[in-house]
Amino acid sequence: MWQETLPNAWESILSQIRSFEYSQKNVVLVSTATLGVGGMLVYWLRSRHKIKTIEMGDGWWGSGERPLKGKEDESIRPFKIETSDKEIEDLHRRLEQARYAPPLEGAAFHYGFNSSYLQKVVAYWRNKFDWRIDIHFIHVKPSYVPHGRAVQPLLMVHGWPGSFYEFYKIIPLLTEPAAHGLNEGDVVFEVICPSIPGYGFSEAPHQKGFDTVATARIFHKLMNRLGFKEYYLQGGDWGSRITTNMAQMLPQSVKGLHLNLIFVNKQGLRRMISVMLGAYVPWLVGLSREDVRRMYPFIQKNIYELLRESGYLHIQATKPDTAGCGLNDSPVGLAAYILEKFSTWTDKSFLHQDDGGLESKYSLDELLTNVMIYWVTSSIVSSMRFYKENISKDPGLTADARVGVYVPTGIAAFPQEIVHTPHVWAKKIFKNIITYSYMPRGGHFAAFEEPKLLAQDIMHFVRKVEQL
Ligand SMILES: *[C@@H]1O[C@H](CO)[C@@H](O)[C@H](O)[C@H]1NC(C)=O
Ligand SMILES: CC(=O)N[C@H]1CO[C@H](CO)[C@@H](O)[C@@H]1O
């Protein structure tokens, strides 16, 4: 049923993409001459209590010149995804002609994607997979709202190498919780899942420099054009950075921020000491038993594992277009590159399984739908560029790293997430943590893998915020 509200779906993306951005700068002219000492004193007193925010800024990412003031297209239009028979035939031909290098004997996923298993995936893709994505959602409203319940707008943002499709299973749980046996009382959501520009069906930026702050600004504009003044945000992976930036940019519009991955970049001597002490006297540095279980042995979990799993990041943060050429040209290469992440990021122990454990948590249909979203839109290169645009600067110096997050925040810490951030570290950046949950199972793609657990945690968080 929820599918029927879909026509609204693509509207969101469209407005954000087609019109891109163009907003007037408020030029405030302050004549310093008129500012007396008294005025400065008042200003100083007030600014002491002001929450720091990041500048909303402005930008133009469309092709060519920015349109003149007032000429920007702000309309919201329905969008239909269409793939031509020709495109499908071309894909099939490529799948049939693929070449495979044989895997090492007994190497499982330790050297990356097992190419014998990849042949199985490709055979399924070629012969059994049915690409039906013409019914699509981005903006889903509950079909029925019980009396007395408020509908909360919730923007959910995906990451790499995922897509809006990761939220397919969680959307009905949030919009019709009662129908799915989720009785979290009074909360019902209206869900909006846009594609990050350059991912899936959102047009890719044409100009350099499109980062998470620019994305945050665009998504605020999107929510405003959809008529929302205040809303909840949810994200993991890039979605987490983007929604966090949104909260730092316009805290007054953000009722609450729910994250299933957090970045706390601050390193330094104090952190090192607390890591060392944590191994022996965790309570002294504020670590719980569960934190210890998830973080130690520290070097192995935070350095070896991270190095092993982050080769892609180095490539994408430096020269994304080079590897991107091959991936954009080969559906088989693309599938291996993307699906390898769905193996180890879901569960690190999947590395030891011949087929990367992929089908233990997802169906091939689900996995290939996500791959297909990258293939038919040719968006792998632009999605990879997002790393370059965001990682080249010193992470400690960027605006968002210097500004805390003051909106009510809920954190769902999944045990198989790539890195674990304990509550005590999270507090350094997130100043108003309302819920922090050690989730019982699940990894990086929480909504895709454990939709029910994530939905319950979001509802638990929002219920608490609403009661504040
Ligand atoms: C690769 O996967 C295939 C099919 O699942 C399996 O039979 C084979 O043993 C695996 N090879 C390696 C090197 O793990
Ligand atoms: C180059 C760079 O680091 N760009 C941005 C990446 O994202 C952060 C926000 O999380 C920005 O503050 C950076 O400027």
C-alpha cells in the first residue's frame, strides 16, 4: 500500500537536483561607527550564550553558469525511473562476455571478492534477477494516522556504496508501525529519503568541491520546499556526516538527530592515554564493559582491520576517476567492488567465508538492486568523488569539526560497525545525547540488514525527545 504514495517520491530529488542551489545572501550592513561600547557589551553578553553553528553558505553545482536571481527552478515534480530495453540488452551482453581471473585456492574473501562466487552472482543477475524499480519511493506518508498521533517528518540519508534502496524495508515499519507489530506508542513517521547528488538518480555535481556541507544545505532546502519547518534526521556512513552537518547548520530546524555511525575525529594525547588506560582500568576513562569488548585489542581492531578495509578509501579520496573508469564500464567489476563492502562491513568474520557470507543477511535481489542503481545511472564515479571532496582537507580544521552538535541526539551503536565510538568520546562532539544504545546485532548497513532493530531504536529516541 505504501507504494501508492510514491508519485511524490522522486519529487524530492528532482527539486533538489534540477534546481540545485541558488539562494540569496543576506547582506547585513553594520555600520561599525554606530556601534557604541554599550552595544558591544550587549553583543558580547549575548554571544556567550549563543550556540555555535556552521555557516549555511551557498553554492552552484549545476553545469555552466549559475542562473540569474529569481530564475531558479524551485518546482517539485514527480519522477519516473525508466530503463530502456536497449540498456538492459547492453548490460546482458556485458555480463555474458565477462572474463574472470581464478581465485586463489582456499583464500575465501581475504584477497577481496571471490571470483568463482562472483560468477554465480552474475549468472543470477543475467538470468533470474528482475529489475523492477519503476515503482519507487522517496517521500512516504502513513496511509492511516490513528487519532491523537502526531506524524513526525523524518529525513533518512544513505551513504556509500548504498542508496535510498537501503531504506526500503524500514520505511513501512516507520510509517505503519502498528501494522508491523511495533508498538512504540505515539510515534508515526512520514519518511523522506533523497539520493545524495551524484548517487543513484540525483544528478551529479558538475563543479568541484561538492562536500557534505553543501549536501546538508541542499537537503535543508529540500525539506523547506516540501513544507517542513522542523524535522528529525537519521543517517549512517556519509548520511551521518550529512545529517550531522544539517544539525550544526540549522539547529532550530532539527528536532532530533539519530545516527548509526558517528565520526569523532579528535585524536591527541588525551585520547591516546585513555586508550591505553582503557585496556586495564576502563572505568577510570569512562569505558563500559561493552565498549571494551568492542574496542580491544585496540591495535588489531582499530589499526589492522581499518587498514585492511580502507584501501578503497585511499583510492577514492585521491584519484576516484581512474578506478571509476573500469567500474563504470564493467557491470561485473562494479558488482565485485560494491558487494565486497556488503560482505565485511556487515560482519568482519564474513572474510573467512567462501561466498563472503553475502546471502546470509541479504537476498541477491536486494544486493543486485543496489548495484543496478549504480549501473543504470552510471553513478559510481560521481559517488566515489564524494570521498575526494571530503577528505582532502585536514579533518581537524574543517568548520564542522570545530562546532559541536547541540540538538537532541540518539546513537545506535551496532556491534559489527567498522569502528566503535564509546559514549564518553561521543559526548565530546554531541553535547545532548538522549539515547545511546548498544545494539544486539548488526553492522554498517543497519537499515538494510536489521530494519526492525533500527526502527525500534529510532522510535525509542523520538518518543523520549517528544517527552522532553
Ligand atoms: C569461491 O566461491 C565458490 C562458490 O561459492 C566456492 O566453491 C569456492 O570454494 C570459493 N573459493 C575460494 C577461494 O574461497
Ligand atoms: C575537502 C573537505 O574536507 N571538505 C569537506 C568535507 O566535509 C566536511 C564536513 O563533514 C567539511 O567541513 C569539509 O570542508
